[in-house]
Amino acid sequence: MQHYQMYIGGRWVEGSTGERFETIDPYTGKPWATIARGTEADAALAVETAHAAMRTGPWATMSASARGALLRRLGDAITENAKFLGEVETRDNGKLIAEMGLQVRYLPQFCYYYAGLADKIEGTVPPVERAGYFNYTRNEPIGVAVAITPWNSPLMLGVNKVATALAAGCAVVVKPSEFTSASTLELARLVEKVGFPPGVFNVVCGYGQDVGAALVRHPKTAKVSFTGSEHGGRTVYEAAARGFKSVTLELGGKSPNIVFDDANLDDAVKGAVSGIFAASGQTCIAGSRLLLHETIHDQFVERLLAYAKTARIGNPMLEDTQVGPVTTPPQYKKILDYIEVAKSEGAELVLGGGASDVGEWFVQPTIFTNVDNRMRIAQEEVFGPVLSVIKFRDQEEAIAIANDTMYGLAAGVWTQNIRRMFTMANAIEAGTVWVNTYRAASYTTPFGGYKNSGLGYESGVNAIRQYLKTKSVWINF
Ligand code: NAD
């Protein structure tokens, strides 16, 4: 059993009450580590320490290029420890080691990319009409940034937020999910090793409603970047509004994956499978609504079943496993409950539909056909390996169904018709539209949600603006 402490002000510490909580391996269902539990007092200490580091420590006067150099060293350290970091996260949240292998190789790119932007944050000299006056603008770090992450991708989401915030010159406090704190604490070891000044990067662990909420409402928190559920996002947004804090929200989705009759069906089947079954469906971008043109519906479902039935379910630590466990017991129960909801709503179960006994919390890859978009199974985020198949007649109907959701995170479109590609990309209300692919991502491209899927963007050049504030300076000469 491993025992993790929190990382506050450059020191490894217990929580103020000395309490700990367990973190559980979702494959075995057994605890494998304990984590120091943070309290409101620890949250306050972390924010105050970060605030002080931005004012009086070496971070306050460090040049932008020196900040960038530190971030590059963090990228190198992540590269050197990539395999280990991936294994820790797989053990903690059950994501396939094969998927983690890809993710951890990608993590350093966030550091290198934002390191490159650190010394390109420029101000402007706007022309002013009054003679004898001069105006210039400065883009300054916004202040202490709190980064709150969910359990499905703590490293990927955490490193993205942290790299952007540090490049901007902020100090950060990360609050990982209570279900998956270990990989973020391993990241903190690397931050310590590469020599960031104390207080610039902090990790506080514990439950969202107490320590997470305390971080958000602390008066010295200037920015909250939250990734998690719609419910959590709303709570955080309301609390942040009381203190006029800047907020980025990356929330849930119910993404449509739309296949037209002129699509390359081999590619579309693969896209539909990876769209919903990667990470056992526990991804915000899961293509959980599969919209099929009526003329290809039956043959597509047949092909999908043939493909999905062969999926190897089991130990996420094995390279050839294709479907791993569900990360937490509440999530496991929620998915099984939704399967019952779909049955009771009249959706037709054609694959799976229950628990799998290969390990602790496993749900079979599940497919429902004859789904009506008004059913709960088509409207609510299941966050599991459950696909709803919906038939459509024509392009217009496909657009109407795709947009008939309170979410707007992502969408897939499969067609060979170039005019349709652009029409669909324009018409779909979502932050990301993939055409003839699904899940493509890059640290260089903005990622964010429309409607209830969130506010603001992460990744890409403009994301750094969310960690800056602009000051206008007037000089009367
Ligand atoms: P969650 O909202 O329950 O928790 C997310 C994080 O917020 C956790 O660290 C939790 O402790 C914390 N938290 C919860 N309530 C809080 C509060 N009142 N104040 C401060 N912090 C609080 O979400 P989850 O179950 O961990 O994650 C799954 C959800 O995340 C899904 O809805 C998924 O779609 C979403 N998600 C979105 C993206 C994206 O980029 N849009 C990426 C991954 C996951």
C-alpha cells in the first residue's frame, strides 16, 4: 500500500486533521494507496501560498523565457517518466494502459507548446486622440489559478491546465478528483524535481464539496478552470460568480456521430466503436448517439455488432485489452441504471446490457437500437459503454436530431460529399466537429463546449488569454 501526501508550498504535507482516504484499483476493487485528505484550512493555505509566490517569491520576478525553460524541463521530466505515470493512472482509474501509453507521450507537448508561448505574451500601444498622452497595455497573469479535474483523465486535463497557467505566469493549485489523486501527486514530484519555486504549483486532495468548494470561494483565487460534470460545473460557476472570478468550464456531452449513406462504412464503423467504447465510454467526447441514415441502418448495425462483439474485456494493464473497467462504484451503478431506463423506454437492446464478471466494476459494451432522441437514454450523459442508435431520413433531420440536446461538446460526421461536410460542420452546435474521423485532438487546437457543455476553451494559442488580464496604462507627458 502506498501513502501519498499533498504538495503545498513546496512541501509534502498531511491534511490539517491528519485524515486519509483510500484510492481503489477499479480492476481488483481493492485499495492500493491512501491519500492525505485536505480541509478548508489546507485549501486556504495552498491559495495563500500560491498568492504569496506570485508576489514575493522568485516567480514574481522571473523572466517569461525562464518560466518557459522551467516548463520545458517539466516536459522532459514527464517524457522520462511517461511509462510510470501511465501505469499509476491505469491503476487508479482503470483506463487502458494502451490508451494511457498514447496520452502520456502527448503530455510533454502541452509543456513545450505553452513554454514557447510564455515569452510571446505582448502588450499593445493603442493610438489615443489626446495630445500629450500615451497609452500602453500589459497582459498580466490573472492571479492564482485553481485547476479542478475529474477522474477520467486527471493527467491529460491537469497538465493542459497547469502548462497554460504557468506559461501565463500564474501560480496554480490543482484539486484532482477524490477517486484519482495519485497521478497528479506523481506529477508534483516531477515539478519539485525540475525546480519550480515553492508555492507555484500545489496539489490539494479531497472531496469536491468541501475542499474543492473552499478553493473556489477563497478570495485570493482569481481563476477557476474546472473539468467535470454539468452539475459540478454549475455549482462552481455559481460560487465563482459571487467572487467575480474568471471561470473556464469543460463539462459533459451527448455527442452525435452521424453516418450518411455515402460514407466509407469501414472507417465509420471503426469511428463509431472507438467513439463510444474507448475508456469504457467514460470520456466527455463519447459519441454516445449514433445517427444512421435509414438506407444503411441495418447493415451498419450488423457490422457494428460483429466488430463490438469481439472486443476483449479485462485487465486494463494488459496491452491488448480493448474494454476496461468502470472507474468508480457510483459510476458503475449509474450506467447499469441507465441501461434499465433505456429498456423501460422501449429502446431495443442488441448487445450487452449488463455487468461483466471479468473484474470488479465492468459493464458489457452495450448497444440499443430504435432509440428516439426524446428518450432519456438519448438526452442524458451516461458516461459508460452504452450506445444509442437513432435512424434518420435526410440531412435536415440529422441536423435537427444532432442539435436537439442541451449539450454541445463534439460531433462526428461521416460522408464523402464535400458540400455536405461543410454544411454539417456549420450547422452542428458543438465545440468540435470531426469529419471522417473521431477523437482527433491536438494541443494546438481549441477545445471547448457549446451550450451546457461549458464555457471557454483549452488548448491552442488563445487558451492562454484565459489566464491573463489586460491593464491599460495612461501617461501624461
Ligand atoms: P464531477 O463534477 O463529479 O467532479 C469533477 C471534479 O470537481 C472533482 O475533482 C470533484 O471533486 C470536483 N468537485 C465536485 N463538486 C465540486 C464543487 N462543488 N466545488 C469544487 N469542486 C467540485 O465530475 P466527475 O464525475 O469527476 O467527471 C465526469 C464528468 O466530467 C463527466 O460529465 C464528463 O463529461 C466530464 N468531463 C468533461 C471533459 C471536457 O473536457 N469537457 C473532460 C473530461 C470529463
